[in-house]
Amino acid sequence: MSGAPQHDAQKTFYLETFGCQMNAHDSEKVVGTLVQEGYRQVGTVEQADLVLYNTCSIRDKAEQKVFNRLSDYKKYKKQGKTFGVLGCVAQQEGEKIFERTPYVSLVCGSASYRNLPNMLIQIEAGNQRVTGLDDRKTDECFETEFTARTNPHRGYITIIEGCDKFCAYCVVPYTRGKERSRTSESVLAEAHQMADLGYTEIQLLGQNVNSYKDPEGKSGFPKNSKKTFAELLAAVGEVPGIRRVRFTTSHPRDFGRDIVDAIDAVPTLCDHVHLPVQSGSTRVLDAMQRLYNRDQYLERITWMRSAKREISITTDVIVGFPGETESDFAATLDLLDEVGYDAVFAFKYSPRPNTPSLSMEDAIPDAEKARRLEVLMSKQRDIQTTRYKKYIGTICEVMVEAKNEARSQLIGRTTHNKTLNFTAPEALQPGTYAPVRVTGSFPNSLLGELVI
Ligand code: SAM
Ligand code: SF4
């Protein structure tokens, strides 16, 4: 894909990444861009000329952690290294980063990554204050053919960037900018290119993948070739060579029955949907500005439960949102029973800069948030123990991910996105697909043996 670097091969960079899959994939694109610009990636700060830190600010005191880490880097400045802060904390704190840490030369939010080559030129010219902070209203996505994917079998494709939903607790619309989709033409071209390179699993990425809106194609594609999200999903699933397609994250408001129809119709679409609910209480959902109520959420679950294949459903929950009462929390616990999730990612509500919920009354004390989190996770552990047991005796196809030498097991992943550790007479290479009989279960994984 990429030609040989055109510039000084000695320029080196080190990149550290925090946060979600979007950040991980952004970093793959940033690495590809830097390599194309003549830089070489190195494994330690000591070896690097340029030190980049791709940050996340979704929860906790992320900005404080970034400043703490940057103060660790201070000692390296004397060695002539250049420092850059990328991602959500960069966008959120902006030029304040230069004031608090004057040895940082680059502050760049994710909406500006497509301008990185230009920013690198400015840095190389000795500019001490290079910013990429003004692109949150852009319609452009960060598209590059130089993505440095770290896994040779499974790869991400971003289909939509930013978010227009403005949930009351969330920084994403402020840090990642307005919602903008790539053309289906460009997404499909990337999927074909990945299949040609030997990838068999594709994960479509976006803060809300199913809010996807196919823009006008640049190369004059006829209007009627525009695709809905479900159509795009099906089309990626039909790319020759692709055996598995996943997508994350889906927003319940925009989750249509057509997505379930696509899963029914296209066997390569995985039997798994991540549909964050955040709360089981309509009152709290309203305060969170989630744009759906409990019944509407459960309606989507009913659609999935009536699919031809059993779809594994996972979710995100926030406990202790301002004003969440015991009975609101009980409604969330009750929802866990009603849905029967295969995994729940639960978080204590974390007040975030610039968000409307920051100034809401009735904050829940941290100890109470911690208690609710523990109660919820313990309940979910029980639910998963029961749900995972049901797989015992069944045969699941896995994609081999790695070998666990210590246990003499292979680590596989099922279409339901479950980890299935199994034994086999001889090692199978990562990326291999194999049938495995499930012989045991735990709350978070399955155990099995290769079917010979
Ligand atoms: N767009 C997705 C959606 O609407 O469900 C979620 C994307 S967000 C990056 C991932 C998860 O982080 C959310 O689902 C939510 O549970 C959690 N999250 C976001 N802001 C939070 C906050 N202020 N405190 C705690 N958890 C938060
Ligand atoms: Fe954040 Fe809500 Fe947008 Fe998800 S939909 S990224 S939670 S604002």
C-alpha cells in the first residue's frame, strides 16, 4: 500500500495510546501517516525524537493523569525531544497544555489528524506551538491509505466520526466534533483492500455506527448507490474473503429492525450486538438526554431475540448519575434480568468538563456509586454464569487469536465475541478458524477442545 519513505529515515517517534477502540484505530492511522512522512516507530521514549501521547477523557480525572505523565517527560526535553498531545484531552484542554507544560510543541484533537503531515512540517521547522484544534465542525473524515494495522487478521474501519447526540454526561461531541460519515464507496474500497491483504474479520467503528449517513460520493457515484447502515453492513459482509463483520457502537435511538434483518440475511455478520443502555430507568434516561425510554430500548431487544440466529447482546451502564434514586437503580438491575446480557461494561458516573450534567444537583457520593457498581457487577456475574453454561456441549467456530503457553491452550474468539480457550493436538496459527466443542464455562469465558 505505502511506498518507501521519501525522507530522512532517522526520524523516530514513540506513540502511547489510551482509551477506546476508536483511539486505538486512530493511532494505527497516525502511525501509518508518520511512517509515510519518513518517521520510524520505536518502542521507548528514550529512542524517540518525537513523543506522542494519544489521550482519552471519557471518564475520571483524565486531564490530570495526562499532566502527570507529561511532567514525567519533562526530563527528556533537555535531550532535544519533541512532545505532542493528541486525542480527546488535547481537544478539551487546548492551548492550556502549552501553558502548563511549555515543553509540549503539538496539541492536536482527532478531528484535525488529517492535517498531521502539515503539522509535522511545522514541527520540523522548529515551531514550538503547533495546534490542530479548529476542525470540530469539519465534514471531513481522517481517511488514509497508510493505516499501520497491528493485527494481520482482524482490522478496524472507521465509518463515522464525531457525535451529534450530546448525552448530558459525555465529552465526545466536544472532543471529537460533529458527526460525519465516510462514503460507502470508500468504506467498501477499504474492505476489499483489506480482504486482498488477507484480513478475514472487519470491525466497523464509530461512536454511533448506526447513525451512519452515506454522503455524496466524490467520484460521481449515482445517488441511488447511497447505502443505509444496514445496507453497508451487508455489503461489507459480502466482500469475498471476509468471514466475520462486527460493528460498534450502536445507539439505541437509531437501531432499526433492518440491522437485525441484515444479520439474518448475511451469515458473515457476527451474532453479537453491543447496545449501550446506560440506565434501566426512563426517568434517568430522560435526564441523560439519551433520546429513548426503557420500553423503546426493550423493543429493540425483542427484535434481536426474534432473529434467526441467537444474537449475543452486551451493553454499557452508568451508575450514580446525578439524581439516580434507589428505585432508578433497581430498575437497571431489573433490566439486566429482563435482557440477559452476555457482558456489561459498567462505570461510575464521572463528572466531565463542559457537559450539562456537571451542574446537575443531587450528586451521588462516590462511596454510594462504588456500592451500586459492585451490586450491579455481582448480579451480572450470576447472570453470565448461567448464560455461559448453556454453551456446554455445543460446537462453536472460533478464530484463533493467540497461544496461552502457560496453560498449553489456544485462545479463540467466537462469533458471539466470547473468549473460548481450548486444547488441540497441535498448535493452530493465529487467524485460523476452527470448530471447538465447549466443555466448561466461567462467567467471562468458555473452555473447550478442538473438534477433529
Ligand atoms: N456512543 C456510545 C453510546 O452512546 O452508547 C458510547 C460511546 S462512550 C465513548 C463509551 C461509554 O462510556 C458510554 O457508553 C458510557 O457508558 C461511558 N461514559 C461516557 N461518559 C461517561 C461519564 N461521564 N461517566 C461514566 N461513564 C461514561
Ligand atoms: Fe457520548 Fe452519547 Fe454521543 Fe455516545 S451518543 S458518544 S454517549 S454523546
